[in-house]
Amino acid sequence: MIRDVDSNQNVTFDCKYHVVFCPKYRRKVLVEPIDARLKALLSEKATDISAEIVEMEIMPDHVHLLIKCDPQYGIHKVVKQLKGYTSKVLRDEFKSLKSRLPSLWTNAYFVATVGTVQLDVIKKYIEEQKSR
């Protein structure tokens, strides 16, 4: 089996993480056109910080991401960058977010490592979230 691995100057890695985070008070604010803009912003920022979003699903009250990133950079920094950037841009572009919420995201988030065996299951789960 050939695995899709990446490397930096001194580490070869295959690290994927399932990340879930929510708007403050779990408000259902991630609807059109905010959800489409959020997807674009997440992809843009991930590219900027050399992370890869393998799968993404935006629900009205939470976000599911499957992220591949350099373990030396760390998933904590990736999530912090994604949440910080998207909060600033979305709150500037959509004034309703500023009036309804003191901040866009909660401080908390869920993260779990994803093994190669589980990858297909996680991808399928994220894809199926829209039908629920």
C-alpha cells in the first residue's frame, strides 16, 4: 500500500485531523451566503499556512474539517489561524454577525487524529452531514 505522505526538511509525515468547531452560542448563522464565503476563506487560509483541507462541510451551527498538516506546525496553530482569519473577514463582510455575536467562534473545538484505516469512514461522514 502506497501512502500519501508529505515531508518538510527533516520530517516525513501523514497527519490528518478531524476538527469540529461552532459559532458562539451554537447560533445557526452559517447559512447562505456566509457558508459559501466561509468555505472559500478556509481554503484560502489553509493554502497560506501550508495545510490541506481534505474534506469540509459547513452546517448552520458547526464546521467539520478533515485537515492534513505538518506536525511541527501543529494542529492547534492551524485551527487558531483558520478561526481567527475567518472570524475577522466574515464579521467585516457580514455586519449581521457583528450585531448578533460578540465573537464568531467559541474558544473550544474538537480534534481527533485520523488513522489511515478510518480516513474513508471520516470522509463519508463529513460528506453525509448535509443530508441530515
